[in-house]
Amino acid sequence: MSTTLAASSHAQSLAASASSTDSFETAEIQVSVVMPCLNEARTVAACILQARAAQDSRQYRGEIIIADNGSTDGSQSIAEAAGARVIHIPERGYGSALRGGIAAARGVYVVMGDSDCSYDFGEIPHFVDKLREGYDLVMGNRFAGEIKPGAMPWHHRYIGNPVLSGIGRLLFWSECRDFHCGLRALRREMIDSLGLRCKGMEFASEMVIKMTEAQGRIGEIPITLSPDGRDHPPHLRSVRDGMRHLQTMLMLFVNRRFRTLIPLFGVRPARFWSPKPPVGNPAILRRCVTESNPYIVEVRSNQ
């Protein structure tokens, strides 16, 4: 019986991979490259040219999207001159920019990476090859590849990233070893079903967790991280963003465990858990939503 099930599962995987290959071959746009951008005038053109060269090397029918998050240094005009399509994202945040850019993408596969020259967009074909093997999300792994001197602060390399990725692996049984790598690729068709909501840097963790929860196939590729080419401080704030990553992981974990309470306490869960409980009459269904905290909880009384 188990052999039959395994064979059936393998056959379904092969069928899905074949279907994806067919859609890829016939798609008008095969690969979309999305780069979030906030005042990256110094590096954005180089990233676009590198991504275009990678697409051309495999003759992909592709596009490059710059998800601009309110740049004031002329990044938009530089990106357009380099041949990219610029999407203006008024809501600030790394996650907001990527969500907006991905929503505008028309490719079968979406590759995303920072526009600060810290990632090598020449790796795009390797990510696409992995997706065509049947993976739903392909993550770059900086720790399995190379981290060049000066590319990552020591406390990120030896404390922040390993600890947060370890927590994510433990809580969600994920095989991903680098939750926060900015160079990654996924099937465009998977985006809507994941229900991604986070606005900040924690978007990186949310994507991996929700893909894991959806039982999507996640693969990894060793990559190289280089020092960025910015002439201004990075947008990442170690303590603030680290805490947001941790909060997102814990919220999603509690929400998943919360579902097991339904038969016992008559509690109806929503997609997220909120640390701010409803107030007032508990007999009325209430919802807590704040702009700063997108986590939601719905509670219904047993009365």
C-alpha cells in the first residue's frame, strides 16, 4: 500500500513538473526579476544590467521590475533608462515593496533580490532550473556558499541569522537553513494562495513559513554575498527587525496551535493571532486590527 502511495505521489510530482515546463515554454513572460528599491541610484543600474545579461544568457523572455519605495535620489529615472519597469509603491517597507512588485510581475517564475549589488543576479538561471525541477520556492543560502569580508556584520552572521533560522526550523519543521536570504525565486502562481501580509523585513520569514505550511517544495542554492555598494547606511535595523522576525514566527506558530482549541473552547481562529484581545461584550464577534500590527484574532463566546 505504501509503495503504491509513494508511486502515485511521485507520478503527481512529475505531472506537475511537466505541466509547469509546458506553461514556461509557451509563456509570453517567462521570468520576472523584482528588486525593491529605496535610494539606490548608485547601484540599481548595475543590478538591472546584470539581471538582463543573465536572462539573455538563457534566452528567457523576461522583465525586470523595480519596486520603488519612495526614492528621492533619482533611482526611478536611472532604472527606467537601464530598461526596467518601475512600479511606485507608496506604502513603506521591504515587504510592501516586494508584495507590490510581485503583484505586478507577469512571469511564470519570479526572482527577487536587493538592488544594492550585494547579490549576484548572474545566479538567476540556477534558480530557474531548480524551479523547473518542480520546486515551489528556491532560497539562496549564504552560509552554504560564500560570505565575503565586510558583507555581513558579525552579529548577523554568528547570532542573528543562525538563531532566527534555527527557531523557524524548530517551530515549523522547515528544511530552509537561511530564512532571511534576499535572493530567492518562486512560482508566481503560488503567491495568492500564501496570503502574504507583512510590510517590513519580516516578510522574508513569512514567505518561508507560509510556503512550509502549504507543504510547498523548498529548495536551496549556495550563493555568494558581497559587500553592498551603497553610499548610505543599510535599511535593516538589527534589533528592531530581528524582533519583528521573531514576533512573526511566534504569531504564526501560535495561530497554528490555536486551531487545535476549536473543539474545546469554541474559538474561531483567523489567519493571524493578535496580542491585543477584543474588549467589550464577549458575546459579540469582534476583530482587532491595527495598521502597525496586521495580526487578527476572532473570538466567539460559547454563550
